[in-house]
Amino acid sequence: MNFTPISNGRVEGFCLIRSVECKTGKNGPYLDLTLGDKEGEINGKVWRYSPAEHGEYEANQLVKIRGVIRSYNGADQLSIEQIRPVLESDGVSVEDYVKTAAFSGDQMYEELYRLAESFQDAELKALVTAVLADHRKALLYWPAAYKLHHAVRGGLLMHTLSIVRLAEGVCRVYPFVDRELLLTGAILHDIAKIEEFSVNEAGVAEDYSVEGNLLGHLAMGAMKIERYAKQLNLSKQTAMLVEHMILSHHGEPEFGAAVRPMFIEAELLSELDLMDSRVYEMREAVSGAKSDGFSQRVWALDNRKLFRHDRTDLEEKPHLLD
């Protein structure tokens, strides 16, 4: 966390409330908060909490705080002495305090759209460009997850672009793969996450939507492709192949797949999706570990501890394709 030191060991600064809960302890009510910025997060406490004195707060609200950081059970904890909502005169924006993708949504979107425009297959070109164009505004900031991999502003495009680049490499190794079909699946496989989450304009997922809870992005994605296929008068086979890739890209029913992948491009999409999500989770985990030390156990990676060796530079160095 990027706080400014002031007098007597105190710090102050702006941060985003990621979660907040009013609890009761032996000395009365207190606020238990998770505060964050682009650099990380910290647990904070407002002891002897009074709504009249301290104000009322909610998740994804930007605040200014002053307090003292102490160690508690081996981790830093911020004892908050003063807290207030951010004012317009503070000149800060919530987008500056949320973790974001390595490069801008506009850059990632344009790379994907140009790629789709270059397709030789007229049906796949029409499908991908239409879906991208209709969802451009949300795609520029949408996260890829509520809490797990790529759960950052612009994370959905970041995850999508990573899989597209991996797919291009796979097609050079296996020239028999239908490149444009695989790339179509890569670009569109998570498109229904735009309806699966409730996301604020800062790019923070606040919860699952009703549709997200009841249907999930695989089923909603296939339904979306079916609608576009009818609008664009696509062949039944083209629509069916793309729908299957979306329905099967989680690989196994226990991980949410409606069916297992049943052709090469669908299998490749599933494997690349898993690979990108796991590499992201691993990088995030070891980034918080000391050199030659281990991370905390990662639930999403089979509850493994991960080792951070000193041979890898984990700092992101974003680049776009030529």
C-alpha cells in the first residue's frame, strides 16, 4: 500500500474499500475493512465505530484515511484514526486505485478487432467483428473474474489477448489446426462474462448477476452466439462449432463445462484457457513471496505453496504485436 508517512508513526493516504463489515468486539462495535490500491491491500480497523462520528461506508468506495500500521499475527494491520469519503476537491479518481491490465483497453481491443478483420472466412469474420463492435464499451474495462484470475480492470481483454497470442503460436506448431476457428473461440469464449458479473465503472466486479448465478457465462455465451448466427444468417455448422467451443472450454463437467471438447480446436482452447489462468494465478502468488521463499497456499491451484526462485523477472513488460 502506498501511504504517506506523517508524524508520530502515522500514515495517511487514499485507498479503495474492497470490503467492509461492522462487527462487535469486547470494546463495542468496530469496522473491519480491506483497503487497497494498485500496489496491494491491507486490513484496517476503525475501533469503537460510530456511524455518526466516522460516517458509513460500502465496498468499492474511495476514502482518505489516517492511522497507524502495526503488526498483528505476522501481518500488517492499519488502526484507523480518521476516515472520510473522497471529495471532488481531492482530485483523485477511483480508476487510479484499482489494479489494471498491463496495457489499455483501447490498445487490446484494437489488436483483437484488426485480427478479426483479417479473417479469410467470411462467416467467422462477420461474427467476431459484430460481437466485438457491439460490446466495445464494456470490454474496455471489464474484469475476467469476480475474485480469481485476471480480476482486474481490463482483465477480460487481457486474458482474451493472451489466449489469442498463445493460439497463434500453437497454429505455427500444428499447421493442420483451423487457425481462424481457434482464434474465434479464443476471442469469444468469455464474452458472456459481460453479463455474468455486476461491474462498476472502475472495472471492479461487485458480485455475480442473477443471470450469472442461474446460467453462467458458458451457457450464456452459447446463447449469444446462436442469436448472432441468426442475425447474420450464418451456417448451422459454423454456429454449432463456435457454440461447442464456448460450452466446452472449461474442459470437464466438474469445472463447469457443459460438454467435454470434441474436436481439436475446442481441446486447444480449453487447454490454453487453463494455462493462461494458472500462469496468472502463479505469478500473482509468487509476486508476494520473498526470493527463495514460498507463497501462501493458493486455493485455486490445488492449495499449493509456490516457490519463488530468483531466475525470473516477474515485472510485467507489456507489448503489443506488430
